[in-house]
Amino acid sequence: MVRKWYVIRTKPRWEKKVAFQIEKKQLEVFLPILEKIRIWSDRKKKIQEPMFSGYVFVRADETERLTAISNTLGAMGYIFFNKRPAVMRDEDILYIKMSLKEPERISIEEKQIKKGDYITVKRGPFRGMKGFVNDFKGEYKLTVNLEELSTAFSVTLMLDEVNVEEEKGEEE
């Protein structure tokens, strides 16, 4: 059977526990984690937080998909899109994995691209990624919208890494 990436919704702050339980079932699970520095009034601490709060990804066929959430504490169920379990494209999972490898952000000095432009990354580790420029406060951010999650994540790119596209709808 063909394995696809599905999105499991979890109880708040249960992402790691859910991922661990699914992994113990010998299924492929992906929980993107970001390291952040949390500052309290008396101390600083490095913490690891899920990139997408409340979500875990599992790569499974139809039988494994059911096994993944069966008797998994904290798993609330699958995200549905058009009345079917949401399926993430392999490319989207790859983009998320690439963003975890290169968390640093690069400032762009030139202003040739403007807010709202639809762009494609032409080189670098994010090659092939497409999205809209959503902000530039001294830097451009490529926003990759993940419809299945109703969320987005941003990546900062150098100007020479992107091409401006005509319109989003013309290719698809």
C-alpha cells in the first residue's frame, strides 16, 4: 500500500508524548521541533517546542493510519480536509525538514520584490518552494501556506534566491 503523510491533532502540549507512542508502534512519525530561548524574570532557558503546536505528522498506509491513533493517549484524531483525512505532500514535509536545518535568517537589502508578490525559490536549500512575500522589515519572508493545517511558516531568503512569478493560479 501507498504511504502518505497524515496530520494528527493532539491535546495541548501532548505532541511529544503522542509522537513517542506512535514511534513505539514502529510507524514513521515526524514532529518538527524548534529550539527557543525562554526568558523569565530570574533566568533564561533553552527549550524545545513543536513547530506546529497541537500537530504530529505520521506517514502511513490506510491500516497503519488507524493503528497510529488507536490507543494513543493525547491523540485527538486526524485533521480532515474536504471530508477526508488531510494528506500532506512529501514536498511540504521536505520543506519543513529543510527549514529546521537552516533556522538562521538572512537580511535582504534591495527592494525589488514587494509585499504580496508570489515567488519561487530558484536556488539554495529551499529550492522549489513557492509562496507569497508577507512582510519586509529589512528582510523578505517567503510564506509557505499549508492548507491542511490552516497555518503557515516563514523563511527569510536572499534576493538572488527567488524569482517573482506572474500569478499563483496560472501554474496550477
